[in-house]
Amino acid sequence: MPQTVSGRDAAAHVLLVNPWIHDFAAYDFWAKPYGLLTLAAVLRDHGVRVSYVDCLDRWHPAMTGKDPYARHGRGPYLKTPIAKPALLADIPRTYSRYGILPDWLRADLEQLRPRPGLIFVTSLMTYWYPGVFETIEMLKSCFPEVPVVLGGIYARLCTDHARAHSGADHVAADSGQSLWDIVREYTGVGVTPRYAMDDLAALPIPAFDLQHRITYVPLLTTRGCPFRCAYCASGFLEPRVRRRRPQQVVAEIVHWHQRHGVVDFAFYDDALLVDAQHHALPLLEGIVRLGRPLFFHTPNALHIRAIDRETAHLMFRAGFHTVRLGLETTAFDNREDMDRKVTEQEFVQAVAWLKAAGFRLAQIGVYLLVGLPGQSVAAVEQAIAVVKEAGANPVLAHYTPIPQTDLWPAALAASRYDLAADPLFTNNAIFPCMPEGFSWETVSRLKRLAEVQGQVPG
């Protein structure tokens, strides 16, 4: 009979693991397992003992050589070339494992005391699953009797594939609602939760303190997105929009800054500026009132239409340093099937507001999707020109075909690969939906066109 306990009486020990990445390229652009470390915080908040192992740890104690800290917390992962998957044998690029060495991971696992009774592994990109599988294999070799639960974005978007091939004992296809049922089933420990997993006001802040070093902290002030862009799975993963109170977010920023000296924060929101009067502006005003030397970054992109004079000036005063705008395409007259986020005039005006507020050219990056179904290279070249003419910095983002999105059927039809057969084929590095396939010549030409002369690195 499972023991039902609450609060500080729980006896389970749960290990949470951020897995390796297998890919042609990977870099730490403010990338942390937000969901996994939120689970860690919730478990800990209910008295469950937690341990954390990060296979992507740039600050692992065994790391030697060049200081990996670079440019506001970003930096390269340790890279080890490995054999390329047979399905990608035609791609003329080196395939690598990104993250700590396997011997380091094994040593970390063998030193865990007490041994865990349950292991949670997260996942992100669908085509990164080989790194997830290798991680699970290592966990199983060290703890053959311990159940492994796989969750995260790959597990939710490709649930059948994960259940058939990952080696996990359980694949969680939800965003945390089944947490306590899983704990009870696999450890025999029952916990009476003090709050619901979808109560953003009650959830503790993610347990970033479990890391060896905190060089930046991600912030998530909203879950879900009011838009349903054809290329994005946000609507599937988070069907409804929920917001945290601005003062709660400000308190979180103060916590990490005062207790851990963090000065760099990355917003993970899909739509931070939407309905700004009731959310973003009070948040920005609260940050300004702090008067702290902080830097804010928006790797997930900002909604262009929401940027006006007031918002741009508040962003600048608050310390926004890396501004990314989600333009995606400049086919303004024919984008209804993609999204309905912005017109050309709104884009040009938003860039003008940002520059008038004091942002430098290098700080204003504009995401442009490359490799969309039916998209020509000429269309990308034209988009680059439009962004440059507006006075901003083109940032090329290779399109990833994602299951559960509206654009998925078009991707299936356009791809030279059988995307539905294996998530490996959705790797954006191979341009799966471009008829001509991967070409170093095309990649190099587009990169050269996107370069902006005379800009100072941000």
C-alpha cells in the first residue's frame, strides 16, 4: 500500500536529468530546461528529495580549459564528434554529442547517495531524440532497477515514437498534471499537493540553484500564446493563455539578483508584449523602479505589432539588451496561411521606435524563417533586404517541420524525406523542405547577405 504523506514527510528521492544533444550544431543561447527545473522545485516544495544532473553543463567540475562564459551567459557546449545516424548519411556535416563526457556522467550518477527511486528525463527538439535515448541508456546501465520517466516537448509531440523507441518506462504526454500520480505509481509515496500544476501564482520558481553555476536565468511570465501561427506548436503544447502577476515576476528577478548575483535574464514568453497595458508595461515599470544594473534578452522573439513609442522606451530603460523580433517572412501580401502578426508598415515603425529609444543596430535582430515549404531562396534574399532597409539585423532561423502544427501537412508534401517516418528528418540543419536540400553554397551565401557591416557585437 502506498503511503500517503504531505508537506515535509515525503520520503522519495527523484533524480532529474537534462539529456545530451546529438546534432550538427548546438549552442547555449540562454537554453535551460525550464519545465524540468520547475518540476524539481515543485517536488522539493513538497518535501521530496531531488537531485539534478545536467548533461549540457558548461560548468561541470571536470571541465578544464577556456572559460565557457561568453556574452551575457551564452556560450558553447563541449562538443564530441560521433557517428552520424544512417538516415542522415547524405548530409556533408560533422555530427556531434553536445555536453559533458559520458565518463563524467557515469561518475556523477555513481556518486549519488542515496540512490534515486525515480528518474525524470526531459526532451526538447524532436530531432534531438538520439541524445535523449543515449542518456536513458546510460541511466539504465547505472540504475537498472529504477524507473525512468520521459517528458518534455519531444515526448509530447512524438509520443508514439518515444513510447516505442526511447527505453523509458513511462512517457508523460502532459505538462506536469500527472506528476503526483507518477510519483505514487513508481515510488509508492503518495503526496497531497498543496496547489495545482496550472496555478502560476502558486508554483515555486524553477530550481535553477541546482546548477553548478547560474550565469543567467530564464523568465516565463505567460504560458500559451493568443496566436495560432502555422509553423508553431505553442497552441498544442499550451492551449490556453495564462499570466503571472507582474509583481511576482519582479520579485523573482530580485531573488536571483540578490541571492545569486544574476544580472542576465532571458524571457521565454511566446507573446510577452501582447496586451501590454495589463502585463508587460507594469512589469517593465517594476523593473525600472528596481534601479538595478540588469540585462534582459528575448530569444523567443517579441510581437512586433505591440511595440510602440512607450513600450520601446520602457524596454530600453529597463535594460533590454538583446531584442529579437518575430517577423519570419516579408511576404506581407500572402501570409494569411502562416500568421497574422504584422504588416510591413508596422514592422518598419517598430524598428524606428526601438532605434529612437536608444537601441543599437546590433541589438535589434529580426528572425526570418528559411526553408519553409514552397519558399524559394530568392524570397529569403528579398526578406533579408527588407530587414536591412528598415535598419535592423536579419537573423536567419531554419524552419523546423513540427508535428501538430497547421503547416505540418504542407511540410510532409514538400519534403524530400518521409518526415512522418522518423523525427530525425525534421532537423532544420538539413533544410528538409527545400527541394534542393542542404547546400553549403546556399547557406554561406545567405549568411553573407544577412551580415550587417559596421555593427558592434551585442
